[in-house]
Amino acid sequence: MPDPTSHLSPTAELYAAHVMPTYPRFDLQLARGEGPWVWDEAGRKYLDFGAGIAVCALGHAHPRILEALARQGSTLIHTSNLYQTRPAALLARRLCGFVGAPGKVFFCNSGAEANEGLYKLARKFGNTTAPGGRFEVLTFENSFHGRTLAGIAATGQEKVKKGFEPMVEGFRQVPLNDLAAVEAAIGPRTAAILIEPIQGESGIRPANPDFLRGLRRLCDARGLLLMFDEVQCGLGRTGNMCGWKTVLGTDEVLPDAVSWAKGIAAGFPFGAFWAGARPVPMPDGTSLPLSDLLGPGTHATTYGGNPLGAAVSSAVFDVIEEQDLTGNALRMGARLVAGLQALHSPWIVEVRAYGLLLGFELAGDFPVSAPSELPSLAMVRRLHLLGLLSVPAGARVVRLLPPLDIGPAEIDAAVQRVGEALG
């Protein structure tokens, strides 16, 4: 019987035989990277405007990351959370400073875990303020909050839920930017509202500034938590360390809790969530800061906050601050938008961008190679042939998510490749 994998590369053969097919992976085997470039096993070079799906904030093999890995790796890698380490303490202080309000941080390993912490915080808050009665979290249509069982229940996309029924109880989705719908959905079981200030996986779709302000007012009036999922839009990508501040243009709205991951350590598996110091009334008549509500025994992680990851994360933020990479994200994002618009392509319906969180939407009749192929995937494959990596979002949006230290030459090269693919 012929070998069905005989046409594959050795790496692809190993994947076919031993790696679960949970991702529709492209037929690319990447071998190494440097700055904004990667090379495949055949030696072909690609400009990486996917950056590990907004993870590789400083590109590949950045010397400051390598130095942090070597220095901390030769000192102390892991201790467990039974002990305290200086790298985690310093990083926690820095993250609290990004929010700009009193609070505390819990470290974990991914965005899904960070959001899981938010769900538990909401339930603990609800059960403390109304024992047994409040546990529901309202989220939004087309949102994405991770692939855990609770994460897919929170996510507002039916495709991620199929086959995993019944859904975890306690999550309902409402339309984005419809404050009246949110208000109507709030009931006696509702404890919190969770929102991505800018939806990434559904194609760079922001919450309106007035909508975020309205959510804050609703949560204050109804005694709910307002929680922001900033896994993709946070920590510099939008030109601000807080994506919601980019949307608002100010820091007037303060959430009760925030989740982070992706670019937090530029490729090292790391995540965190922050909770503010809002007083929570306790059953005995006292109050406790929200940031202390998850006390000993209520939430834990083995690897989260390990000194190696914390040191890498701090090195990433050192570079972002020293080189003004939030400012660079705004400048290069504007250059990228202008370049795409200057193509005057009939195939581009709209360009949506917040700093270097950018997506361009393709026309519905964009040519594809097969009736079942999505326009976004067809475009991404065309860009592969031209040496540019990008990320599909839904049926018709292609995301461009370059490293935050990207330069004008690489921006212009990416625009040229997009133009060739559209032509």
C-alpha cells in the first residue's frame, strides 16, 4: 500500500504522524528567524507580519531577550509559587503601573489562563456579594476568549463551540456596541461584563468609546465588574500599553480587571491578569479589595510567574520604553494604512487599524481557488508565495501584526507584496 505521506517534507511527515490535527496548518516549515524575518527549511525568506499572532513583539532572536534568557536561566529558572522572587515582584509593579491604578497581578502561562482567572474572579465576586445567586458573565458576539471549556462558552463564535456541548453555564453573548441590549440582558444572576476593547480574531472590530463609557456606568449602577480582555490588543500593539486607552483616547474609564498575554514576553509562554482595589462588601459587614478576593487556596498555577519568564517580560518592556515602540507602533501603523489605501485596490473594502493591530477586509467576490476556500485564506496563501506572512481573521479579513520595532523599509516591502497579491 502506498505511503500517503510520501510527498511531505520530513517535518510535515512527523506532524502528520504524531501531532494532533487541531490546527489547519499551512504547508510551511519554519526553521529560524531574525528580527522581522523568518526562513523555512528550504531556505526561503519571509517577512513576518504575523509575529506569532501578535506575540513576537520584538521580532525573532532579539539580543535583549537572548541576554535575559541566558542571565536568568543561569541564575534561577523556577521555584513554584510557594516562594517569592524579585523578577516577578518587579514585573507585577510594572504591569500595575501600565493600568495606572492600585491593584494586584496574578501570573499564568497564556491568554486562555488569564481569562480563566477573570471568570473565577467574577464568580468569587458574585458569590461573595450575593451568595449562590450571581455567577453570570456577559460577553459579546464575535468575541474570542480562548479555547478552554469556559473560554469557548464565553466566546461569541458558534464555530468554536461545536462538538463541545453542553456549554459551561453562566455565559451569554450580546451585540457589540449596543448598550440597550446589554442593559436588557443584565439580570439578577449577572456578576460581570467581559469585553475585548478591540476584537482581534473577528477582524479588528473595536468597541465604540461611548459604549465603553456606558458599560462602566452600567456596571457601577448595577454593582457588576467590568473586565477587559487585552490579550491581543494590550501591551503596546495599539500605540498604548492599554488598548482601551487607545480606543477612548483618554484614561477616563478604569476597568475592574484586565487579562494579558501574547506580546507580554514576546514568545516566552506567559500571561497575567490584573484586578483593581475596588472594595468588595463581605458577608460579615467588612470589605476587601477586589485584588485580594482570590485568597490562598482559591486560584493557583505551577509555572505562572516563574523568574525566567518574568525576567524576559521585563526585558521586553525595557526595550519598548527605551525605544519608544508604542510611538513606533502609531507611526508605522499609520504608514501601513496609508500604503494599503494608496494601492486603490477594488479588492480591499476597508482597512481597520489601531497602531500595529491592523486588518484589511476583502471584497466578497475576491477570487479563490476552490468554492470552499475563504477569501482570507486565499489571500494569505498568495502572500506566502510572495514572501509575506500574515494571519486570517474570519472569512474576509487579513491581519497584519508586525513586531513593534518594525521599520519603514519593511512596512513598504509588505505593502508592495500585498499589492502584488491583489494584482
